[in-house]
Amino acid sequence: MDLNPRILGPESTAVQHSLVRIAGMFTRVHRIGAPAPGLNRVLVDRPGDDRVTFVLLHGIGLSSTYMLPLAFELARFGEVFIMDLPGSAGLPAPQQHLTIAGFAAVVERAMQINGIEDPILVGHSMGAQIVVELMARRPDRFRRACLVGPPVNAAERNLPTVLARYLQSALYEHANLVRVAVWSYLRSARHWLLATLPALLSYPIEDRIALLDPSANVVILHGEHDYLVSTAWAGYLASLTNGYCAEIPGAAHSTIYNSDDAVARAAASLMTPRERSASQHLPDNGDDDASAQ
């Protein structure tokens, strides 16, 4: 386990990387910590710190790479953990196929190993499904989430339609994101990617999100040009929670990359008053980049 911090990204932001083995499967955890308020040095371990912790989960076949801009935005408020899921980012594919519940179990164990408590969960695409499953399974541990582009529309749960929607959205994605995505897909185990697709397509996110604790705080984001997650679908999921849905103008399915500042504001809006007072940066709740629905 590599626990040597190094500087990566914005000045004075420490990054640690660790490889965690859980039930024979490997997950890579990237830990990004902000300096404590009033200090000019990096503090990686902060026992008893009141600052917020964010956990970021990527989409199918991707990796933590495209979430780094968002992670550094969120690191201004506290500590951020990004996880490379089993079978992605060059990690070996597990021996057995994982359902969304299986991924959630691995992520929960990785959080326990890293001592993560009461985080704000941020999931993109399949990562959003995993977040919902975590909250449905463990309402006592997970109460706050930002779901970005949560699939799959119940009326379109078949591979041809999903691929068509994905390609429609891809026309509006940033060129850098397309390059990062292709690179990530090539690093993932291809047979594992194909084996995971049925789990993504069949996951009944609307049924699971309806089981969340009524006190849970949920924000759902989707891009204006996200044809995989339409305005109607995102709004429907939001109606099943006590949260709200917002559309990011000009964004496509990978809103988390193209509009990381807007996503960061939405996620930071879930911070508690105590976390806000402990943060060296107060969240900007401006709504220039998103319209609530």
C-alpha cells in the first residue's frame, strides 16, 4: 500500500494513492487532502477534523482520471477520495461478475478501511447507481449524495437504445474527455466491461432510490445534451427523493468533467453548517451554470 503523499494538481494539495484488496478484488484509492485553515503546509491525516469528506465514483469502463478536475475543486472544502473500481484503470478483473450491489459492497469496505465516515457521495453514471445502492443498503451511514447522469431510463433498458443515446451525447462531449474516455476503456479489461453492462442496464435505480431514508439529501444533475439521462428521467428520480434536479446548460452525459465547477457547487451545497465553518472556502451557491427543475 503506497501511503507516500506527493503534490499533484493545485499547489499545496497532497495526493496519496493506495491499492486495497477486498475479497480477492483490487480497488485503487486516491486521497486528496486540502491544507488546514490558516496553515501553509499540507496535512494529510487530520483526526477529529470537522471538515467534509467527499467520495467520488466513476462510470463503467472509466477511471478516476476524468474526475480529477472535480476532485481538486472539492479539495478546497475538505478531503476527497476517488476510487478506481475493480476491473478498471488497469486493475485485474474479478473472478466473478459483480452486480451493482456487489460494487457497492466493495466500495463500502474500501471506505471502512480508509476510515471514511458520513461522506458526501458523488457518483457519475454507473457510479451514481452504486451511490444509490449504498444509500439504500446503509441509510445509517450514507445520507448525502450528488448523482450526476444517473442511468438507465426504465423505458430504454436495452443495449441498442443505450448505445444510441450514448453516441448522441458524445457529439457534445469535450474532445479532451473523449480522449480520456478512450484511454480508460483501453485500460479496462474488455471482457469485464462487457460482463458488467448487463448489471448497469438492469439496475432498477428508480425502485432503489425510492427506498432512501426520507431525511437523505440528494441532488441530481444532468447535462442539457445528455440523451442517456433525459430531463424527464432525471426529474422523475428527483421526485422520488426529498432532493432536487438541476440541468447543466451545454453539458452532455459527462457533466462531471465538462462542468466540474457546477458539479462541485452542487456537491458542496450538501455540507453541514459545521463542515462549512471548518472549511477554508465557503461553497459558492451561485446558479449561473445550473437550472433547478
